[in-house]
Amino acid sequence: MRHTRVIVTHYGGPDALRLVSEECPEPKNGEVRVRVLAAGVALPDIMARQGIHPETPPVPYTPGWDLVGEVERLGNGVSGLEPGQIVAAMPIHGAYAEFVCLPQSELVPVPSGLDAARAVSLILNYVTAYQMLHRSARVEPGQRGLFHGASGGVGTALLQLGRLVGLEMYGTCSSHGARAVSDLGAIPIDYRHQDFVEEIRRHTSEGVDAVFDPIGGAHLWRSRQALRPGGRVVGYGNTTALRGEGLGSARSGRRRRLHGIPVYALYIAGGWLLPGRRRIVPYSIQTLKRWKPDLFRKDLVALLDLLRQDRIQPLIAQRFPLAEARRAQELLGKGGVIGKIVLVPDASSSERGVECGS
């Protein structure tokens, strides 16, 4: 049996993505072959394609951080799963495919009846949001939070989960995303025309309890100015440092595992040493998952239950067939996407060597 998958042929632009047809992978001992029902498209996919993300693998490789799929075949030594069962996983790369083989330990059962695209939104975006809120910032009802990039995938997840907690919420976004941010219970701040620190000071007497900042670099220190004494900035994504905007120029094809770390460490130390107890704390979903995989599984199960109860409603920006992975990444790369872009594998597009999105 043959299947299709997307590969990154070289580090660079969207033209690096190609669709190939090949024999279906066979599960090894302890592995499960999963038919992918939905794969998330995320900014780390784009940064890895450019060669600048810490998780960038050698080319050629198949991108895709997260997936929801159906158990199709069990390898030797696998028990507790059955063909036809729906599962979720965060392999970090490999999800842009019709079939993928993964260790059983990576798979989390998904309750029946859930939309695969909404369920896949939970794996990277909502686990990130949930862990930052509850494990990094340790928010409590009645506190105030500022969310940068509030109309994006992680931003909308933060707003939905923050509303469940009972936070007073503020979100930076473009004018295009203001309606979505407002509908999710936050006060939108147009980052192009408004100074978010001034707006926070105007709305509050002393600042917010927590800021969630995916930009990194000098922006972390600016976010710190929006905190009340004792508050925390949770830094994640670190897109400025990795892309070299303000901290040195990016070089495509080079993994930047340590890029920006000295400056980041300086900001963290400054938060502890300077008066006011305004801390800066880093967050990395892949690091926490590797150190404490049981926490990742526990938090994802909790989120799947919230989805089953209809207490959260992930926003799906658009669904693309697998053959249009290039278009999906181009759309995300332009910015302004509200919610999550999802790939739905398309078995009709299986011509070897076809350029994605052509």
C-alpha cells in the first residue's frame, strides 16, 4: 500500500515543500501505524523549514508537530490499543502524512465523537496555553492577564482557558483580530497603533498579574513593564531571537539552539535581582514534555475532556488538503490568521514529486 507525505527538500521558503508518494511505513516493535485524520500547521513548522528552529531536523524530513489519527496497525509488543481507535500525538515532526508510525507511549486516546481538526488544535496550542497558565504563571480567579498575539492559535487558546479561570483579560492583536479577541472576553489592544504598556496602565491601576509573550528578545523586557509587583512574564516561542530580528540576522539552514539565550538569561536574572519582584520565566512545551511526559499526557487528557464537554471551542482558521501544505504555510506565514490552520490528508493527491500547493 502506498501513501503520500510532505517533505522539506532544503531549508528555505515554501518552495522547499514537496509531496511524495511511497510505500506505507511498517510499525516496528512497540510502534503503532496511525492513519492521520488531521495535522496542525504551526509557526514552528515554518521556522524549521527555514532551518532556524531548535527542533529543526536534517533535510529531507516531514514537518508537522501534532496530529490526530486512527490506529491502523499494531506493531509487536503493543497492547491496550485497537485498530479504529482515535489517538492524538505530538511527534514534533512527521505529521504531514497520510500514515505515520509512532511509539505507543506517544499516543493519547481521544474520546469518540470529537472533530479531528478541533482535537488536533489542543495538542500544541492548548497544552502550551494550559501549562503556561497553570504551571508557569499559576493564575488565579480575578487576576489580570495580558496575551500577545491574542488572535492566533495559542492566543485564542489562552483567552478561552483564561476565561474559564475567571481572569480579567487584555490581548494585543491587529485591527483584523480585534473582534475575535473581544468575543473571547478580552479587551483588544491594537499593537500597530497603541502602546500596550500605556493601555494596560490606563485600564488598571498597577498592571497585570501575568503577561504571555511569544515574541522574545527585548520585547520581554517591555512586557515586564506591564506587570504589577509580583507579576510574571511567561516567554515562549522566542520568535525574535530565533529569526534574528534585533538580535542578529538569521541564517537559513542553521539550527539556533542557543541563539539569544545569553540575552534571555540576562532578562531572567534582571527580573529576580531588580526591585518589584517582576519575574520573567521561560516556557517550552517540548522541554517540559521530555522532562515530564506524564504531565503532558495529563494536561492533554484534561483538555480533551473540556472539548468533549463543549467548554472550549478551538477556532479553525482553515482546513487544507495535504497536497496544499505549501498554501497553508504561506497563509500562516503572512500573519493575521485567527485560530488554527489544519491539514486534512487527501488520498487523491498521490503523484510522486508533485510540488505542494501547485
